[in-house]
Amino acid sequence: AQSVTQLGSHVSVSEGALVLLRCNYSSSVPPYLFWYVQYPNQGLQLLLKYTSAATLVKGINGFEAEFKKSETSFHLTKPSAHMSDAAEYFCAVPNQAGTALIFGKGTTLSVSS
Amino acid sequence: GAGVSQTPSNKVTEKGKYVELRCDPISGHTALYWYRQSLGQGPEFLIYFQGTGAADDSGLPNDRFFAVRPEGSVSTLKIQRTERGDSAVYLCASSLERVDNTGELFFGEGSRLTVL
């Protein structure tokens, strides 16, 4: 079965520092991978998605993620954190039947000034 | 509205009671999903509708949970004989395409259910 694992339930960075949120997928190569963000008191929204067209994917708000088959990883990065990036981030993959997304447990990002 | 709308935003009930949660998806989205999110966890899949039919209900935890989408638009998640363990945020999402066709899910803000 498809699954994703997010390493680190909580990441803290200073404003302007690099953001790195980790996601590893199960060994069977997934068709697609997604990162979603949930800001406080808001619904989840799509940050970016990997669709096999390119291994480096750019998303909204300056985030990007790189698909690395050799490492079974799809880590999310941003060169310079803003206070407004504080949120919960979820990695997701379609289930085997292609009928739903399976989400990781999430990583809470805190940004300090 | 333009987004996915869920009502109520908050529901407090007593153990053993019946609860209905409503979801109004984005107009034109044929796919609709229900998820449950407990504290400190990611969203957990419950059920997927394509049009009026439940195409995948494998995530429903037991027969106390049921969902309908009679006209292919609004959906209702129904929970019978609620238990304290049912307390969670129930999320609804809709999409134009299936997730394995790169379909983006659009989520509502959720209905927070508390069972006392």
C-alpha cells in the first residue's frame, strides 16, 4: 500500500533561514506526490504536486520540492522563511486504488523573528 | 460561495446521540471526499463519492458511520450512537479529477465534533 512518512512533527526556524520539511514515500514508485499546507483556522490548500513531468517542482509562496527516486524522498524547501509560513504541512500520495489521498502525520513549522 | 462549505463549524453532542455534518462542494466538482483529522494527526480518509455513488467507502471505521450524496452535489456524513472517540475535525473536499489523474483536492474548513 502507498504511504508517506514525515520526519519531524515540529520544525522551528528563524525568519530568513532555510526551511526543510522531510517526506519519504513507500518504496513502490508513486504516480504522484503532493504537499498541502494548513494555516491556522483555514482549510488545507495545495502547495505543489509532482506529476512526473519534472523532478523539481515549484509551488506557491516560494516553496519547492524535489522528487528523488533513489532516496524515495520528496522534501519541501524554501530558501528564506517568512513569519507567514508558520503553518502545518502535509505530504500526501494517492492510495492504491487512486480514489483518495493518503496523508502523512504533518509537520508544524514555527518561524521566529 | 466559491469554496467548499461545511456546516456546522462546531458541534458538541453527548455520547450516544446522532449527528449529521453537511458539505457543500465547489459547483461542478463531481468528486467529493470525507476525511477525519484527530489532534496531531494527518487527515484520515473516510469515503469518496463520484457523482451520487460512494465509489470507495473503505475508510469508514464501522457501521455507525454513513454518508450520502443524493443529487451529486451536497453530501451529509451521518454518525449514529456517537462515542467519545469520534471527537475530531471532519473535513470535506471536492475535486474535478480523480487524485490519480493529478486532481487537486479543495478542502473546507471542517466541522469540529466534540462528543461528551
